[in-house]
Amino acid sequence: REALIDAIVPQAIRIAAPLALPPAKGEEEALSELRAIAAKNRVFRSFIGQGYYGTYTPPVILRNVLENPAWYTAYTPYQPEISQGRLEALVNFQTMICDLTGMAIANASMLDEATAAAEAMALCRRSAKSKQNVFFVADDVLPQTIDVVRTRAGPLGVSVVVGPAESATGCGCFAALLQYPGANGDVRDYRALVEALHSQGAMAIAAGDLLALAILVPPGEWGADVVVGTSQRYGVPMGFGGPHAAFLATRDELKRNLPGRLVGVTLDANGAPAYRLALQTREQHIRREKATSNICTAQVLLAVLAGMYAVYHGPRGLATIALRVHRLTAVLAAGLERLGVRVLNTAFFDTITVDVGERMAEIRERAYARGANLRDVDAASVGISLDETTTRAEVRLLWEILAPRGSALPDFSQVEPGVGDRFPPALARTSEFLTHPTFNRYHSETEMMRYLRRLADRDIALDRAMIPLGSCTMKLNAAIEMFPVTWREFSHVHPFAPQNQTVGYREMISQLERMLCAVTGYAAVSLQPNAGSQGEYAGLLIIRAYHESRGESHRKVCLIPASAHGTNPASAQMAGMEVVVVACDKNGNVDLTGLRAKASAHRADLAAIMVTYPSTHGVFEPTIRDICDIVHA
């Protein structure tokens, strides 16, 4: 072992002393400690919504996908001949997204809804007829999405305007982002607004709810150019906010601007249908600094999970779940109205906003005492979101929490018969979806189990053999690491739950941050980025902000070796930097002479160098200290 390390790791960067980490633990001891940490979380019934909902993971999918190493240890499907099972599962996901959104093409998943919205903004900027520099965001878009869009727009020189949806046509934007349904629950007909945007040469992006789209007119049918969202509520637990597979779907003519991966169907050498990654020419490892997105990965495991949820339930099952959620929400609203409580929405799917006036503190106390989390909208109103797991008893619980003192609660059986749909008839979905046989064949546990087994048998993952690939995503998820993922204390926690309910999560995160600080030698670590590419981007924004804080905002040149991972130059251009490529020698090491020349030539404007370490050639460059010294000088 020591001889192997000596042969691979240069002495100049070897650490002489042991890392300042806690003593190692055995598996049972580690699991016991995790149990104790998990017990510090308090799992309340969440009615918060805002992009995260309770959901049931069908046991056949939980057992045969999420807990199956054939799926969770698989590597990126660059070799289609050993990835046919996963690629078919991703085609299922893409088909599900296209059908539900009413769009022509969808990628193989994104990192999260907010990032997908930011990528859609960039796509529209490249594609819109309007050459304005303003991006409009409706004020009822999810707040986390608005934050990410603002962050991503800054380095691109895009001005973000937030306001009521109806004002989108008055700001001269190149595109507008609309939430469907809105964060406050409103379901609106956007057809006229989208038509007006198109008449101005602007494009429309819809952030859609996949479950709502089983019964609402899909955005593709009311003119949206791009649709984004998350598939979390398709069987993926909340898990304190992630990870979840997001999506981005668009019109066919925009496919060459589509970020992320796209799985396509082709014919093999024998003329049989086969799956492979399509449109490879636009990926970061080909276009590099000319790439328009640094998304080169996907949330494959979660996309498979969500896609299989749709396969298992089928179109009728999804529509039934969606109708049940909506009907319970309508019953909730009708009961509150009988109690004299004002519901602020006239049209909704699963979320309502309720005026509680001066009773906010009382309502919050009642909810807390009954183990329920509502969403504080403002000082006088609360938001309530229902989901697949909501029961009739919980509707009665919500009436109890919100009822004025002394009020007799409604009788559920009397309220329900008189309740109809609470969205406009013109927005009721009439088009078919998920008509492919795959979504209409595997509705029993046995059929589903056999289908998943057949797909897994067409893949090679670590459960079968070594995978001789990987510069940035080596996969080895030990079984002990997968155990706690499905524990209720971890999986059922909403990311916006009060801090006193997430003590265990925050303790675990703090522990990991301290460990990573010890390993990396840095003062602080952020676990916020959802992928290595997003970590690169975050780091570049920090560098950019550092130079701006010193009055040197002109420093925007980023040196990147030719051997760097393809996301590096893509991240740099997204951060508003100018990429200057540094040559490498025949072994893939940075050419120090060339580096000195480039650093000297751009001395006045140099912001940073970004290296992949070890490089994509798989080597630790012995001159890494020299590289850093040259740039710092």
C-alpha cells in the first residue's frame, strides 16, 4: 500500500502527520451513532410545500432500485453496451417528462428545480428573438428559485425583474418565468400572457408541478417554450431538501441548446434498437470554453426512481393520485370557509393560502402542539399544501388548528359530496399521456420486480465488476451508507422545517464540514452545491467576489489547463470569466513555461487558475506547488 502511494502521490504534497479526524468506527458503532443523531430530528407532519412534498415510495421500487447496488453503484453511461438497462430507464424518465409537460424533448434530468430554471434562462437568452437583457420572474415563483436565478444572472450581465405575472410584458424581457401552480397555490390561465410575450419576441418558461400536470392542461399546450421542475413528489423522499431529479423540457427546434444529457434510441450493428447518449457534440468535454452550460451530470438514481414511479402507477394511477390530492384540498378549503376562515385562492390544485388575521401566533402554537408544520406567508396568513400522503384525519386536524375558538368542526362526510374541482374547467387536462406500453404494463409488484431485474441484468455496475472509468464520479456507496437514507428521521424531514426539528441533520452536516476542513486544509466548507460542476461555479463566484471586494473587478481571466475536466472552462464562462487555455505536455502535466508566459501576459487581469487534481489523465502533477506560486505571484 505504501509503495503504491509513493509511486502515485508526489512527495511535495504528501502529508507527514495524520489528519485531524476523530478515531475510526466500525459499522455497527457508526450506525448506532447515526441512530442517535437521527433521533434528534423531530418529524412533524409537513404542510409546507414549496417544492417539497410527502410521497410514498412503492416498496417494489424502494427494494429493487434505491436499495439495490445494481442501480446505486452504476457509473455514468458513457459505454452504452454495458448501460442498456439504465439508458432505457432514463428514456422512461424523458418520455414521462415530455408527456406530462406537453413538450417535444426533455433531458435525462437536472440537479434541482432552481438550477433548471437558471439553465432555462440561459437557453432562452441564446434562443429568443428579443435581444433585450432583462429576465422577468413572476413574484409567485418559488423563493429558492428566484434566489438561484438572481445569482446565476449576475455574471451573465442579465437584469432580473420580479413582479406580478401580468406585468411581464411591460419590462422588455427576453423571457419570463411563470410558476404553475404558483407558490401561493393559485392556478392561472397563462395563454393570453404567453401569446403577448411571443408577440414581443420573448419566450415563456413554466415551472410546473408534475403531479398537477396529470390533471391540468400542460404548459406545452398553452404555449410555453421551456418547462422546468422537479420529480421529487414521484416517490422520492424529501430528505431535508435533496437530492432530487429535476427536469428541463423544450420544443424540438431548441434541442441543440438543451443542457445536460439526452438519451436517444438508435440501431446497433445488427439492426436492433439500442440506447445511447445523444447529441454528444454539445457536451462540455467537446466544446469546453464554448460550452453554454456546465451541467454534464444528471441525478440518474433519482430520475430512475421517479420514472419507475410513473411506470408502476401508469397514467390512470397518476391521475387518480392527483385528483385525490386536489379533492382533499378542495374539501379542506370548503370546510374552512364553513368555519368563516377566509381562503385567499379562488383556483388551486394542492395549496391554499389562508387569512388568519391577528391569530398567527395562536395558529402556530396550535399546529406545533399537534405535530404539524404550516408555512408562514406573512404576518397575517399561512400556506397549506397537501400531498399524496395526506389523510382525511389530517384534513380534520387542519380544521381543528385553524378554526376560531368555540367553533364546531364540519363533518367531513357532509362537506365532501358538495365539493367539485377548484380550478377553471378550461385548465382541466383532456390530452392523453404516458400512452407507451411501458407505462401500461407493469402495475403489479411481480411484473414491476421482473422488469427492474431485466433492466439491471443489461447493466454492469460494481455489484458485477470493476468499472475502469471516472475522473470525478468514482462510485462506491457502501451498504452502511445507504441504510440511513430511508430512515424516517432523515427521509421525512422538510428542508424548511423549523430549526428545533432539524437538530440531528445540522449536527451531522456540521460534523461532515469539520471533517472535510481537516481533509482539505480549508477554513470552511459548503455542502450546498449539488454537483462538482456547481462546486466549481460557486468557487469561481467566491473568487470573483473576492477581487470585487478589493476594488479589482476587472480581474476576470481564468487560466485552465488543456487537461482539465470539461466542466472547468464551462463553469468559468458562466461565472463571467474569460478562459485562457494553458498547454500540457505529452503526459498531461501543465507546461510550466507556457503557464508562466500566460500568467505574465494576463498579469493585470488574472483572476484564477482552475486545475483538475488529479487531472483527467489520472495523475497528481508533481509541480502543483509551482503552479500555485506562479499564479499567486
